[in-house]
Amino acid sequence: MEIKFENVGYKSNLSYASFVIGPSITGIIGKNKEVVVDMILSTLYPMVGSIYIGNVLSCDENKDKILKNVGFVRQEISKDFLEYSVMHHIARTLDQSNYMNNSITTRMKDALKMVGLDESYLTRKIKTLSSGETKLMMMATALITNPKILILEEPVLNLDLSNKKKVLKLIRLLREKYHKTILLVSEDSNFLYQYTDYVLFTDDCNAIKLYRSEEAFLNIDLLLSHDVEIPKLVKFTYKANQKGAKLHYHKDIRDLIKDIYKHV
């Protein structure tokens, strides 16, 4: 499902943003990334211009329609939910979104299975889960309604290597097998460079622009102008080539190491 911004402006005297995000893994980075997310979720509307989620115009009357197709996983779960069981948390979240389904327990089990958790987790208290299990449970909650768009806020922050791999594997599965539009909201340029197809830069809102990830993260001047950290792999390769090396830019450090052995 596409996300389309048409001449969108949400502050006065600023340039307007027009872009289309199709089925892909797209990063969102910058000082006003939360504003863009809020507009996609229809909790904030632009001063001028139009936003479409699929073919549905973002507005108060269409908010419920939009939220059925957009799942949002926050960076952390609210502390108010720690005493809840997983089943109670999922049921409460679905109730807040007015989601109705006669086979909700089955949907819960299927969603947990999709993220690699078995049905025994339904009775677990959230406070007993590891950070990785909590993140996977939150993703399962978002997936129950089968949204076509999934927004993940700092999805691997503070996860150990094992759980990070699980989350990344799930993201790839959702994109490649289920063809979902995945938005990764993060300030980690290293993460976004490695795992996204596109990246949306959102600085002080005088510009919101979509780039191919390679185009953006290999453009040092562009990164500096948006106050975005240069990814470590890019910085290493850039400095090495300045000293006479002939390395290619790679997203995976293993590929960079192979290139070093070949050319240095």
C-alpha cells in the first residue's frame, strides 16, 4: 500500500513536501520524524496539502479506515502495561482501535506464532518478558489486524544480538513474503543504511525529501546538511579511498572485509 504526500506543509513559510512511499523498507530520520509519523497515523493533519493512505484521504472521517491499514509499534511499551498478561494487553489494544473479530484468540495465537512466540506467551505477565520478547509481542499485537503498512519505532534499539536478528528476520519476512510497506523510524544512520531501500529525511521541516538509501547515505554533503551521522561503513570506505584505496561501498561489513582483502 502506498503513502502519498501531495504538497504537504504543516508550518507556515516552509517548503511543501511531495513524495510517494510504496511497498518497501523505508527509513525515517531527522528532527521531525515524529511529526511525519503522526500525519501518517492521522493524529496530526497538515496545514496545506493532502495525505493519502492507499486511496483514502487522511482526515477525521477516514481515521478509522486508515488505522485499520496502519500498524504502529512504539519504541517501548508503557509501564502501565507491565502487570498485564500478554492476552490482556493485546485485547485492550484491539479494543482501543475498535477491532472486532469472532476468532480473536485464534488471531492472537497466529500473530504470536508469526513473530516466533508460542501460545503459552498469552498468559505470561509482560514484566516477565525479556526486552526482545516484549518487542516481538508488540509487533504481534500490531500484526493481528493484518495492516498493509507497519511503522516500527527504533525496532532494534537496546536488543541483544540474538533478539536483534529475530526482529530483522521478521521485518524481512513481512516485506518479502507478505509485501507490506515497512517504515523504520530511527536516528541510527548505521541501521538505516544497512536495512532500508529508501530513507525520508525530516529536518527542521524546511525540507522533507525521500531518497534511495544508497543515494542518501553515500552523499557526505547531504548527510552533513541534514545533521545526519555518516554511517561507519561509509566513513571508513570514504577515508580509505581518499588515501588511495579502491574500495566499493557496502552495507554489510563482511562484504567490506572481502573487498579489503581483494584490493588492499
